[in-house]
Amino acid sequence: MSGTMNITLKVWRQAGPSAPGKFAAYTATDVSPEMSFLEMLDVVNERLILEGGDPIAFDHDCREGICGMCSLMINGAAHGPNKLTTACQLHMRSFKDGDAITIEPWRATAFPVLRDLVVDRGAFDRIIQAGGYISVATGSPQEANALPIGKQAAEESMDAAACIGCGACVAACPNASASLFTAAKISHLGLLPQGQPERYRRALSMVAQMDLEGFGGCTLFGECMAACPKGISIDFIKRMHGDYIMATVSQKPAKVLLGAG
């Protein structure tokens, strides 16, 4: 078929968390350059099912670069070769006919493999549960303009809130650190007036949970920012460190959130 490609795939296959894993080779034929990377995997899976094989398990949901589910290492790069692009938004035109592509799951102790390319990112959920919220009074909603927010603070908060929690920062980091994710979640609330009551306790609680989950320490390699599909800046890590220091030297450092009110 004119204008199509044949691609050789080297895919990590693992039946379960305790099962041994290995790479398996597949050939994706008649691949349209306009296919997304996940659509290409869909086609491969359809053929595997027709041949009586087990389809490749991979995470996906919105396929619009919003949900962060498409967690794939593609030729050693989180989300593939294109910057500021999730795996679901990566198109096959980024590759050439005859290319060999290696596909792996995120590699981090805190992200155990569930099956094939699917990892358990529940550690991120637990970090959020430790303090990624604000206290609000019940009743009628407050008027949107009742709390003036400076332009710079609003923009920085929105930049931090752009984090989709995909885990690319952890997968790309040589230390498997979750500092960029945690810093973004701490900062997007801590920059706003609504987030001030828990600001320092939030930093203490979420950093404590991050360490408890077994993520590595941050040594500011910067690989996290380079791999992040939303371009989250490592400047937020500096802000997180500042809030954490303030929390540890405050008069009531023991009153961390960790699920408590």
C-alpha cells in the first residue's frame, strides 16, 4: 500500500507483577503515518487477537494528552522522541519505514509493573491524598472575583496545575524521583489565596508521603523537565523545598495532614 510503513516492534511482555518479563518482537505492517502511536498498537493487538495471541496491555483513556494514562518508554524516551508530546499524541510520521521501536513500561520501584506496559501509579494518588486539597466552607459558592489574585501568581499556579500526573518525570529521572510531580501539586495550590491555610503542612505531608512511597531523591538533573509533556519547570521544586523548610522550622511541624483534618 503506497504511503504506508512497516515497523519492527520490540515490546516488553510481562504476565503479572510477580512474573518474569521479556521482550517480544512484532511487525506492524501497512502503518499509516497519520496513525497515532496508540492507534498503531491497536492495530497490532487486533492482529494478535485474530491469530489467537494475547494482546499487548497498555494504559490509555482520553487519547488527547489530558489524562496522563499513556505511560510508555519509546526507544528509551518517556512518551517518545517529540518534546511536549504525550504518547497518545505522538504520530507515526515521527518514524520512518523500516524503523525498529522498543517499547517499555515506566521503570521505577515505586511504579511496579502490573502487566506488559501497564504500571501501578497509585503512589501518585497517595501523595495527593496526603495534602493535595484545600479547606473550604460549605454553603453558596463564593463570587469568583472576591479574592483578587495577582497575574503572576495566577499564571504560575496554572503552569503548575498543567501537570497531568503521567509519571514521565519519574521514568526519566536517574534517581526515579517524584519531586517534579509533587512540587507541581504543592505549588499550584500554594500560590493561590485559597491554598494558604494548609500551605506549609501540605508541603510537609506530601513530601513525607513521597519519601514513604520509595521514590528517589532529587539531584536536579533536569531530565524530568525535559521529559514532561506539559513542560513543568523545575523551579517548582525550589519552591517546594522552601515551603518544606518553612514547615520543618515552624512551631507546629508535627501537625501534618496525612489524611487528618
